[in-house]
Amino acid sequence: MGLGKLFGSKKGKEEKKEEKQKGAMKLEQAEKKPQSEATKPSYEEEPDPFAGIDGEEAVSSVLSGRFQVVDVRSPHEYQSHHIPDSIQIPLQQLENRFKELDPTRDTLVVCERGIRSQDACWFLSDMGFRQLFHLTGGLSVYKGPQEGTRVGNPD
């Protein structure tokens, strides 16, 4: 390593000074220019392509027949308790089976606690479904009619 590099040569110092001045000038110019709406950075996130609904709204909507209900829990969980006439497609199988669903219908996706249903909604929205809802809190907050081996049986 040469001494000029170690201690900084006069030429190197002058170049750095010029770079700082150019940077400061660019910053001043940028501050003086008003930003149009089109060039302003957007900090807003896009809204989710699906909506969460609570247990009470889900009950009335399911009973009215508004939704095709998709249950993304495991077969064991589904046998335990599920919404009558729901379509059971475990989350792991959804990629291969989503075509069993009608993408033009309002679709309510459910699981036990509301986490897997959100994942399923993200996937289904990517597949072209536009009327997607997930049960916030999952079947643990759903007080409507259910079928299964644990229905009516206390834990």
C-alpha cells in the first residue's frame, strides 16, 4: 500500500470534497422541486384481497346461503366439527384442489383459529377468486350449527 493511500493524497481529498459538494447540490435541488402526486412515494399498503368477518356475521351469512364454505383444516379436525355442507380441502391440498370451488361465488374460508384461512385466502386470491372472506378467530368463535363427532359432546 502506498503512502498516498494510507494518509490520503491531495488529489483524493479534493475528489471527495467535490463529491460531497455535488451531493449537497443535488439534495438542495431535490428539496426545491415540488413533488407531483405521481412521483411521491406511496407508503400505504394495498388492502388485503379478502375481508375478515366475525362469528356472528358468519352465522347469519352461512344460514342465508350466501357463501360456499371452505374448511381448510385436516380431515381429523373436520370430522370433529364443521359447518354443514362445507367443502373440506386441507390447506396442504388446496393448490391441487382449488378448481373444485366456484371462483364466482362469495367464499368463506374457515379453520380452527383463523390463521390457515388467511393463508388460503391469499392463495385463492392469486388464483382469481375475488369475493373472499375468512372467519376471524376461526371455528373457535363460530356459534352457528355444526356437525361432527364432538358436536354436543363436552371436552
